[in-house]
Amino acid sequence: MLKETQTRMTKTSLAMLAGVISLNLLGVISSIITIILLAVVIIQALLCLPPGKMLPSTGKAVLITGCDTGIGNLLVRHMHLLGLHVYAGCLNKGSEGATKLAEQFPERLDILQMDVTNEDEVTKAVEIVRESLESNGKELWGVVNNAGINILGEIEWLDTELIKRVSEVNLWGMVRVTKATIPLLQQSKGRVVNIGSGCGLFSFPLSAPYCISKYGVESFTDVLRLELGKWGIKAIVIEPGNFGSATNLFTEDKIKSVINGVQKSASEEVKQRYGQAYFECISDYLCDLCRTSAGSADLSPVISNITEALLIEHPQHRYMPATIPWKMFVNIHRLLPTKLTDLLYFKILNYFNQKLECRKK
């Protein structure tokens, strides 16, 4: 009996000792984690230079692509107002947007015919810029790669060439223009500002072509920043939130037109397997999303961030002009496990899947 009592006391003592050790160990681990987190915060603070002063616009010129409409068109006006010489690359030099710019700003603005997918047009446009700079005595301080397009639809519906077309504009056009202007930027130690998107940070169903291109923009800008640093050139990416109302990339008319177009171009086998109801359901959902969540029509946050990227002394590597809810959504989305985000998307997609013709058979 005495031995049993001693054994129980020994076990209890050992359990208590193990508990104390566990608590101490947890305390040590917590302390280590806290110290690491504090160290990360301190290092980030030390590495993050204050933005510094705005650089003068005197003697500076900027080349902007995609200036027919949207962000590019508005940015041309803003850069001109700040006193820079602006070279506005347009898909169609005779477009309404380009014509109005030329009429409103007869000085310090050159409209360039510049389809970024056309090597000859890009080469010719950059040569015009080079000759102009030699005559006006200015330096090419910045290149803003803004030209972009979008296409919606499931991968199986879309023609491969159509998918490639989006990247040809959004990514390879950016690469093409940047390569052509690097020699001029080396002379000025200027800036490359690339327009990315939240779709370069995470992917949405029905937006594969756009997401593919914007993921590429993120990677391209990161590599540029590292490779061009030796020349004193800074590369910055802008990741706008939801500005569909202002950019015309996401309108009801465009959605209906795109969905109808991809449905017509899809093979007969695909049309039969999905069924008319499925296409209509997708179109109606996107149109409803456009009406309720079209985003801001005010591009001033985007223009402000691009301006800072171009002219602040110490720009950030990344800017995200967006509402607080959008930023929270992006950051939470990136932190959540893939399995969980997939479940959320599957929940939405299941509504459409019920419309599939192949499931009715």
C-alpha cells in the first residue's frame, strides 16, 4: 500500500514537473517568436527609407502607353499639368481620345502611333522620342507601361490565340517597350512604372487570360528592379484595386459582347456540353456583379500613386491604390490556405454547374 502511494506521488510529481517544463518551454517559444517578429518589423522600418521630397519636373519627359482612354489618357493630362513633356503612345493615333489630347495640349505633348504588340511601331515611336529629346534638351525620366486589355470566359471556351492576345498586350507589350527604352533611361537614371493588378496576386475563375498576364507583370517588374538597379533605374509596379467603372474593362455591354463572342467561337461539342443556359447564367451573373461591384469611377488614387512612383525621391517597390476592404480582401485571400479559397470558389461555381447540359443527361 505504501509503495502504491509512493508510486502515485512520484507520477504526480513527474506530471507536475512536465507541466512546469511545458509551460516554461511555451514561454520560451513565445518569447522567441515575439523577438523574431519585432526584429522583422525593425528591419523593415530600417530598410524602408522615408519617401523624401518630390523631384522637380523641369527637364523631364515621360512616355506613357495606352493613352487612348482610361488611366493612360488621364495620366497624360496630369503629367502635362505638372510640367513634364509627355509622349503619349496610342493604339490609334487618330482615335477620339488621342485627337482631344492633341487639341487640348499643343505644347509639351507628342502623340505617338504605338501598338505595343507591333515591334516596328514600338521601334519607330521610341526613335521619335529619341530625336525629340535631342532637339528639346530633355531626358526621358519615366516609362509608364499602361496599355492593357481583358477577356472573360472559361479556358475551354477561349481560343488559344485569344488567350495569348491578352498577354501579348499586357505583358509582352510591356517587355517590348521597356527593352526599347532602357538605353534612354540609363542616361537619366529614371523610372519604369508598370501597371499590374490585384489579379497578379491571386486568380479568379473566368479571368485566366488576364490573371496570367498580370502575374507575369509582377515577376517582370521584380526582375527589372534587380537587374536595372546597377544603372540607377528604379522599377515600380502599381496594383490597382477595383476601378472597373473608370477603365471600361468591366462593363455590362462588354461582358455581353465577350460572352456572346466566345460562345459563338466555341466548338459545337463545347456548346452542346455546356448548354445555352450555362452561358446565359454566367453572363447574367457577371452583369449583376458589374452593376453591384463595378468599383470606383474615381481614378485619382491610381494617378496619385503613379505620380509618386515617378517623382518621389524614394518610391515604394509596390503601390496598391484601392479601398481598405479591397486591401483586406487581397491580404486575407493570400494568407488563407488554397484548400479553403477553393472551397469558397467551388461554392459559387456550383450554382453555374447546375446549369450544365451534360449533367441533365
